[in-house]
Amino acid sequence: MQHLNLKYIRERRLQLGITQQEAAEKLGFKRASTYLKYESGIYELKAKQLPLLSKLLNCKITNFFDKNVSVLETSKKII
């Protein structure tokens, strides 16, 4: 299972000069504090939100996912 790279999402938003309030409104949230909970990982982004976020951040959806497989997943052995 791939995990969202929240650091990438935050850094890309900042790079483009998009405020949390602007991001919140584009994703249909009323407050920046709600968006912050998604960006910080308190809430999980839904699949239907990813195309909107991708458009906002002017990047591909695949950029949101970690490229590295965790150590735990690679160290599992089949017995």
C-alpha cells in the first residue's frame, strides 16, 4: 500500500504561494484549519479529492505518493 507524501503536498503548496485557506476552498472546506488537518495527516485525503489537489498544485496525482517502499515491507520473508 502506498502512502501519501504529505511533506511533498505541503512543500508544493508553499512553493506555489497557495495559502491553506485557498487550498481549503478549492477542496470544498470552509476553513483553513480543516485543510491543515488533512495536510498534517490527522484526516486522510479521499481519492476523489486527489484530482482537485493535483489541479491546484499543478502536478500529477502520482507525485503525491511516496516512491520508497518501507523497510518493513521489504524485509518481510515468505516462509
